[in-house]
Amino acid sequence: MENKSEILFVLHGLNDSLSNRQIFFTFALMTYLVTILVNLMLIITVCLVKELHEPIYIFLCNLCFNGLCGASSFYPKLLHDLLAESHVISYFGCLSQMCVIYSYIFCEFTSLTVMAYDRYVAICKPLQYHAVMTRQKVVQLLLLTWGFSLLEMAIGIMLTARLPLCSRNIHKLFCTNWEVVKLSCSSTMINNIYGFVLMFSHILQAALIAVSYAHLVRASLRSQYNWRKFVQTCVPHLVTLLIFTTSLVFDIMFSRYGSTGGELQELQNMLAAEFLVVPPLINPIIYGINLQQIRSRILHILPHKPDGGKAQMRQVDMQQ
């Protein structure tokens, strides 16, 4: 019986980058600190300002918190490896990293689906919005988001943990399910089937978002007010969805079809980690810039804010 507690995986993603490790370390540390700053700033702003205790902002806080979890599953290990001579991770450390990464992925998709539903009700059925999106409904949607995501993650991790392993080499910067499954000595058919189930599930979520946006665009074209709400709240959501989906596709394509080693290894590693780097950093910036209520409140909280900021906040009419 294999003692998996003694297994150490070797991460080969940094092998071609050791000559520039100080530069990479500084850049990664600064990016991580900025990611933490912008997400915490948005979360704290929404928590402190009572006027922002609306469903769309609560869902946005959840998205930012999830982004912090995703970034924190990647950066600390990367920063450690950039300063270490050997790049290894224990079996259970690898599974733990996968737990957080896949919880982040699944929660991001489900959160974006819930936010699309919220915008659909706000723009297509504005008179019913507050009757539909009650506090109880918001709590239920948040519990559904995390419960569904954690369930998806737990099943995938359990299916991977049962596999015997014949190798210890992972050709990436971090642990992923597919990279560990490829090291198995036995059949991975069940894992592949579950992968297709997850793919089908998230394609359905993408379809729901697409249907919602079809109704949103049609409703927004009817009035200038609806169009303004669409631009303020739906365009950032759409940009967030496209950035996350595109970066995740890069990782999937690299894991399944990318070659290990070679001149493009460094570029492949950067693209594969994009879904853990770009969305957590960009999401709060996109929403913070585009949503006037959040932007004005952040500027008001920051020091040396002119008194004119109060007048600007009175003009904000971001209504659900």
C-alpha cells in the first residue's frame, strides 16, 4: 500500500526562470500585494457604506473574496519557490492547493451566473426587483454558490486522491487535477467522465448567462436609463466573464495539449497561471472604475478628498 504522506511532487515550471528569480519575485510580490489591496478596498467600502448593502454589491464582494482565495492559493507557493533551490510540494499540500484553486474556479463561474441573474431581474423586471431579490434570496444564492462549488471540488479531489501514482514530476508552477491524474498508473476513466460532467455543467451556466444577456440587451435598447444601467453593471460583468473564461481556456489547453520543455515553456507557464493572476487583480478595478457609487465612495474614504466629492455622491443614481 503506497504511503502517500511521504510523496513529494517536483514542480518543474520554474526551471527555465531561475536566472531571473529576483525580478520574478519582486514582480510577483508586488502583483500579489496590489491584488490584496484592491480587493480588500472594495470589500471594506461595501461593508462600511450602508447605501451599498444591495444585492449587486454583495455579490461583487463575494466575487472579490473568491478572487483573494484564488490568488492566495498560487502566490505564496510561487514566492517561496522563487527563493528556494528545490521546488517540491507534498502530496497533501498539492491536494490542498487543488482544493482552493478548484473551489475558486467553480465559485467564479457560479458567482458570475448569479450576478447575470441579478442583472436580468434588475433591468428586465425593475418593478419586481426588490420583491424578488430579498435578503433571504441573496443569502440563498450565496449558499448555493459556495455549496455547489465546494461539492464539485470535493468530488473531483476524492476521485483524484484514490489513484495510485507512478511519477512525481509536475510540469507546471502549481498543482492541478489533470497534472496529477496524468501521473496515475491505473485507469482514469471515472475522472474523465466526471470532467465531462463538469464541462457540461458549466456550459449550461454559460448558456444561462448568454440567455440573460440576450434579454438584457433587448431590454436596454428600449430606454436610455436601462442602457445606462446596462453599461454600468453588465459591461463589467461581461468583461470579467470573458477574461476569466479566456484565461482558464489557456490553462486547459496547455495542460492537455501543451508540450513540456522547449523554448516556449516560460510563456506557457505564464498563460497557464493567467486565470489565477488576471481576474483577481482586474475584477475590482473594472467594477471600481465603472460603478459610480463604488468609485465615489472609495474616493470619499481616501484621505484628502475634496468636499466636492459629497456633491458627486448625491448625483449617483445607481438603482437596481
